[in-house]
Amino acid sequence: MTIYERLGIRGVINGVGTVTRLGGSLMPPPVLEAMLEAARSYVPLPELQAACGQRIAELTHNEACYISSGAAAGLVLATAACITGNDPEKMALLPHPERIPNGKTKVIMHRCQRIGYDFAVRQVGVEIVEVGPSRAEAAAGKQTAEAEMEAAIDERTAAVLYIAGTPHAPGALPLERVVQLAHARGVPVVVDAAAQIPPVENLWRFTGRGHALPAPWAQALAAAGVPEASQPPPETIEPAGADLAIFSGGKGLCGPQSAGLVLGRADLVAAMARQGNPNALIGRPMKVGKEELCGMVAAVEWYLGLDFTALAARYEAQVQHVIDAVAGLKGVVAQRAWPNEAGQPLPRALIHLAPELGLTRDDLQRRLLARDPAIELAGAGQDGVYVNPQTLREGDEVLVADALADILSQVPAAAG
């Protein structure tokens, strides 16, 4: 019996995506082997953190890297570093930055980019100052004025937080312009890019400075014949120049779910490390074990060594297999959707159920979960589901397609 079976828990085929509630991603053998090897010995943790960060920084064209206990912990420590720098007296006063003489007490965000995860920023004790339109206003076409951003930045501003990804772009200023405006006032920019791998080039695009960098995922899409990449992309990308960028370790990188990466400026990374575990400051509860540290190094090494053209082609083939399995059923419309829910350059299969079919989206999801193996898919509006290939193992698309075809073909309207 598996550990899940002994605990009375059923595993699922994950067609939703790299969501935390389903366990993020599945770690490949090199990551598991690195974690097992790390578990066999004692090691000075601060030295290991520094060595692992240096290795990942070298691999990702960054000045420095801090491995955090997830992306949200990265937000906490990045915010703290922007407030305190490397001053231990200021660090000791957190989470009360208002007690620091002339302290930084504000973080600026686009109102249309407010997300639940910005609670991690607020727990450091700062106030979030909003600029620009709401999400609803942005959807209606309203844009943030540069003057609003400029007016919000003052001597109390610790940082500007920017949420990466196409779902958060409407209404917001471009990241490159935000960086210019903030840096003109000496204020750092922190990018929350937790779910923005792929494309792999984001590991260096957000924080890159001064010279063009490789764009392997964009090139892979073109080589794989992906429709959106029908025109050959540039061989390099221009850097955005942000000060820190934060990524989840357990999503696209397929590392430990309880780990994250903070990439960027060496002085800010040093301030994060000083406030992080095992030091008795604001980051003490955010422990990263020796196993996760080594697992993240192995994950980045493994990910950068992938054949991205083959991976992109596999995702497209899995999506097409699902679409083909249900395409002929009455009352069912199946099509390729692009990009995915996080705005990543990945396809999904969208299965739309017509009202006359007599089967609701919720009914379909319940029937899929009741099968063996159980299948979990994300809802698409009120009348559809998405199949995301990013978390499907090879062959899972067959099981998902067969289950969908079986359920949908037994609905009278579809069969008729």
C-alpha cells in the first residue's frame, strides 16, 4: 500500500495545474535523489543556504539568490530587506517599521494587481498604497497614469510590488516603466512571479540589467510549431531591471513545494538571509531545511537541462488528444485555449457544455472525482472545464480523455 492508501487518502490525476492545494508539481528523480542525499548528513545551514544560492544565481544570470520556504515567505523577507537593508537594529524592530526612525512604512501596488498573497507583505507591518484603477475598471479599459505612481512614491516608500503575468497586466503600467519611475526615486521594485515558470527566461528577464539575455522557451514554442509562435521570436530578450523576483519552487520548476526562489540584488538577498532562519528575527518561522535547499538546486539544474521544444510539443499533443476524444459529441464544444490560468505560454483544452446537454459543469466535475482514478479539472466559467497539461504525467491525457468521452457520451443529449 502507498502512504496515501494507508492514510485513507485518494490521489488524483491533476488536470488543474500547479496549485498548492493539490501539491504543486511532482518532483523528478534528480530532485528526490538530491533531497535524500542531503537528509543523510548534518551541515551548517547558513553555509549551505549561501552555497545553494550562489549556484542558482550563476545558473540564472542573477547577482544572488535566496531560497525561501515558498514564494509567500519570499515576499515577507523581500519586504523586510527593502525596509531594513542590512541594519540589525532596524531588523530587530520588525514587524513595526513605524518604530524605525525615518523608517520605510509603505509598499506601493497597482490597485488592479491586489491579490490575496499580498497579505505576506502586510505582515511585515507596512501599509499598502494603491495606485490606478480597480480590476473591474481595468477590465473596462482604464489605465494607471504615470503621475499616480510618481505621486505615491515618497521617503516612506520601502518598495513597489509588481504582480507578473498577463492576467494582472490590464490597467497596470508596464514593469519596465515602473522600474524606471521607482529607481528615479531610489525605490526598489519587487516582482511576484510565483507561477511564471515557464517561460524559463523569466528567471533572468525580470531582474536582468543592461544586456539582452537568452529566450529558450520562446524559441522552443516556434520550433514546436505552436500557433502563437508562428513568427520566429527574437533570440534574446530585453531585461526589465527589477531588484528582486520571486518564484515558487514547487510549481513549474518541479522542486520542493515548500520552497521558493528570490533572485536579484546581492545586497537585498544578504539582508534577507540575515533575517531568515536560523536567525531569531522576522524570518525565523520560515524554515528551509537542508533537503529543500539541495532539492531546489537540483530542480533548477534539471529544469534548465530540459528539451523545451519537446516539452512544448508534448503539452500541445496532450491537449489535442483530449480535444479529439470529445470533439464529435453533440452539445460539447472542445477547443484549444491559450494562455493558461496564470498567463503562462501554455495551452489548455477547454471543454464547453451546451445547456441542452443536460449536464452541468459541477455534475461533470463530481463524476470525474468519483472515478478510479479520480480526476480533478478546473472550472471554466459556469459551463465548462479546462484540462491543463502542465501537471499531467505522460499517459494521463489518455485517462482524462477516456473519462470525459465516457461520461459525456452517456448523456442522452450527447448520445442522441
